[in-house]
Amino acid sequence: MPLKVASIGRPNPRVDIIRAAGIEVIEAQPTTTEQVIEILKDVDGALIHIWPLTDRRVLEACPKLKVISRAGIGVDSIDLEAATELGICACNTPNEGAAEVADHTMALLLSMTRMIPEQRAAVKAGQWADDPAQIAQFRSQLRRIAGHTVGIVGLGNIGKAFATRVRGFGPERIIAYDPYVPQTTADLFGVQLVDLDELLMESDYITIHTPATEETHHMFDRLAFEKMKPTAILLNCARGPIIDPASLYVALKEGQIESAGIDATETEPIASEDPLLTLPNLTITPHTAGASSVSSEVGTLKQAENVLQVLTGVAPHGLANPEVIKTIAVMRATNPGRWEGAPDFIVT
């Protein structure tokens, strides 16, 4: 039976390589879970993004589905446990935008410590000439990175890339919390591993680069903010659900921390009436940290290649649930199910 692939949500222009291999491609933008199931129930592969979600309900309704390829490094829109149990490969595109996210985080930190948006607005409003006293106030409010402590939550590829960048600004210490990284690895980037409480209490600037998991959900809650310095700046270019938005609002409103810069919110897009948008000490960008013309070109290609490679017996670029290989092996030896007649591939 001919293979079939669905590309749902944000269009991927590189599905042309899948079609060129003789595989039918369906492109759609479903708005409900029922529509997602209707589209995916008869396909062999799927390309998805942050939405729509492919949770257990969806996956269990798709008996032919062998591979889901998610754009970017995050796979929080895929139920990895269900995918692994069902023998479905959950793929991502590692390192696609790591450089861009590290750059974006550094840009947020610099724009906030140097008050670039505020100064730009003041000058454009004519205050440099007309209200020099107002301009003079900036001089005592500007901050430096040198001599301060930078904390990194999550020392994966992006955390390491950020550490490399921020080292050039001369911080006194770069510390990180990541229970899955050894100190020998952190040493290569001039980073000292500490526990989360120490990082929260000691850091002047904190940046989040950990994935969104059950373990990290609302990691930054009321208790976390209470441990932070009142002069701390918090950055989040990872995932929105890592920060409890209600706690963030209180922390910024009541001065528990000085300010925050985030590229992701718990619900996206953030509602226009969300109270977070009223806070002058919160900078929000619309989940664009990993974007650039280069990362977009590379990412869309790798996302499409993941599906094509799995369906043609080649290892994908990124496999977020490597345990699925064992599940597939057992299925092939007993009841192949969705893998009936499909070529095998080896992940190294």
C-alpha cells in the first residue's frame, strides 16, 4: 500500500522531498483534536509543530502512524510515553536554532541591563534635547554583567552556547543547575554546577534553557521567586510552562525580582488582555528566539527528512524517544502492526 504523510499546522515548504520520493503528502490546518485524528488516522508519518497536540488519544487512533517529526528541539506537544508504548518514533531537529536562541537570550539580557528600548523611546520623544534631567537618570540605572553571577538552568546545547557567549562579558561566576550534566562537562564551558536553591539565591541574572517536562513544570513558582534577589533579572527562551505566570506577575508587580524577559508563555499566543502585558518591567518576544532565515531553512528540511528517512529505512536526525527502538524490535518479532513491511533502521 502506498505511503502517506500529513503535514499539519504551520506549512513546511520542504515536503517536496517527500513527494519526490513517491509518497503522498496531505497538508492541512486542523483546529480541533477530532480533525487531527481524522487527518492522521490513515497516514504513516506526520509533520507537526507546537500545535496541534499529538497526545495519547490521538496516537491510539492512528494504527498506521510510524513517525512524528516535530520542528525544533522541543517535543512537548508529543506524548512521548504513549508514542514509545505504541512503537511510534518521535523525532525533532536538534541544534536547529541553538545559536539563535543563545543570541536572543544574550540580546534580551543586554537590552534590559543597558535599557536600550527605554533610551531609544526617550530619545525619539525628544527628551535628550528637551528633558536632559530625565535622560540623566538612565546613567544611574544602567547595569553591567561583569563582576556579577549568571545562573543557567539547563546546561544542554543551548545552555552551553549561552555560557560561551556570556563569558566574554566578564561575569564573576557562571553557575548552572542541571542534574543530568557532570561537572567535567561544565568545566569545559567555565561553569560551576550548583543545586537549584543556590542558583536562585546567588544569581544576579538567571536564564532558563531546560525542556518542558513534568519535572520542570512551574519550576519557577512563588517559592522560587521568593528565593531570588530583588535585583535579579529572569530570562526564559525555553518553554512557557516552566514559569508559573501568576507567580511571575506577583514577583514583578511586588518587586520580588527586578525584571524579566521571556520569549515563551504558558499559553501561546498570550491573550491581549493578559495582566502580564501591563507590567513595565516585563519584556516579551513572540516565541521567535530560535528563528532566523538560516534556522528556518535548515529546520524545515530536517523535519521533512526525519519522516522520509524513517519511512525509507534511514536513521532520523533526532529521535526523542530512543526507547521506541526496543518496542519496534519486539513488534517486528511478534505482531508487526504499524511496522508491517516497513524497512528497519539503526540509530547510532
